[in-house]
Amino acid sequence: MSDKLLELKDICKSYRDGSGKRVILDKVSLTVGRGEFAAIVGPSGSGKSTFLSVAGLLLTPDSGNVLIGGKDVTDASKSERTMIRRRQLGFIFQSHNLVPYLTTADQLAIVQEKSMREKVKIRELLSELEIDDCRDKFPSMMSGGEKQRTAIARAFINDPDVILADEPTASLDAERGRLAVEMIRNEVRKRNKAAVMVTHDTRVLDLVDVVYRIDGGRLIPEAKSGEI
Ligand SMILES: Nc1ncnc2c1ncn2[C@@H]1O[C@H](COP(=O)(O)OP(=O)(O)O)[C@@H](O)[C@H]1O
Ligand SMILES: [Mg+2]
């Protein structure tokens, strides 16, 4: 398989508003390799979620190509997209989106593909994320940080190639937000995955490998703090 686990090429996306159209993504390209954690920063309304939705095959671009694991999936059918999302992509959202009546172990078990049971062990993942003691707890019994780490574990349970995180620190305080991003980074490195996090939280950018700014529909590489 290609080492470029995620590739977006010349993605354009506009929304119609009243009389005309508003360009949100204007020929945006991004490649994320194995073991790489990329961040995209930009203010609210700049198109971060739109970008992530295109990468996650939840939204079809007006033009451009999306490749997952080296395969062009731009024209995949609806059922193929669903399959790719389930097997090759892991999503982490601003809110943990846990099921209220399931324990942590069951949150993972219910989404785990049968074929993955040997490959990724729930116990091992919970231990790596330091939430072993949450195994039998319901979301109402956990802190915000523990819930988000459960959601991170869930994103990794099917051994996806690509992790997509939309503002994963937004509902957490600074310390817990940082810990959550550290956990994503550790899993990306350990499991050799590609990850993209969109965020307006600039305090966690030292934890990622590469930073881009989304501005005026364009994606611009940004020097990380301490670098020129
Ligand atoms: N389905 C839609 N229809 C029309 N406009 C939309 C739609 N989704 C998002 N937008 C607009 O596109 C812009 C970018 O949105 P979004 O990608 O959610 O930005 P961000 O995640 O950076 O806050 C915003 O101005 C938003 O109002
Ligand atoms: Mg958003």
C-alpha cells in the first residue's frame, strides 16, 4: 500500500448562498503520510469542517480527487463510501458522541468489525489511553477527558489508515485537551497511521508534525513555533 495514506488533490467546494455561490475550498491539496499527524488551523467559518467532511467521504467536492491508501475513491458509490468509512477511516468529533447506555468496553465492541477482534484488543487500547478503569463505566460516570479518550479509542478500534479529528479539544479544558491530542499523537505513531486534526486551538500545535492554515479557501503551510 502507498505510504501516502490520505491525499486530497485540487479540491474545490462552494455553497450556494442566495444569489451567488460562496467558495469555501479553492483548489486545496494535502498529502498525509504514514505516521504523520497534520493540523489545520483557521477561524470559525473558514471551511475546516467542510474540508474534513470531504476527506471523510461525507461530502462530495465540486471537483478534485480524494485518495485513501493510494486508491482514488472520488467516484466511489454510496455503499463503497460507507465501507471505506467503516474500515479505513476513524472519526473524532468535538463532542465525544458516545452512546449513553453503553459502557466504555461496549462502545468499542459495538463498532468493532469481527475481523479486527484479533488485531486490535479493546483492553490494550484502553490501557494505552490510560482509561482501563473506565472499562465498565457509562459516559455519565466519566469526566469530559475520559469520554473524549473513549471516543479516541473508538476511532482506532478498526485499525483505520486515516484518523480525522474535528476540534477534538473544544469541549475540554486546556490540560485535558492537551492530553487528548497527545493520545492521538501516540496512537498515530505507535500504529503508523495518518491523522488530520482541524482546530482553532493553537496551544496544541507543538504536538503535531505539520501545521497548515486555511485562509480564503486556500491551505497554506505554516512554520511551527520555534521554526522559521
Ligand atoms: N451545507 C452548507 N450550506 C451552506 N453553507 C454552508 C454549509 N456548510 C457550511 N457552510 C458555510 O461554509 C463556511 C465554512 O463552514 P465550516 O466548514 O463549517 O467552517 P469551520 O469548520 O472552519 O467553522 C461557513 O460560512 C458555513 O456557514
Ligand atoms: Mg467546524
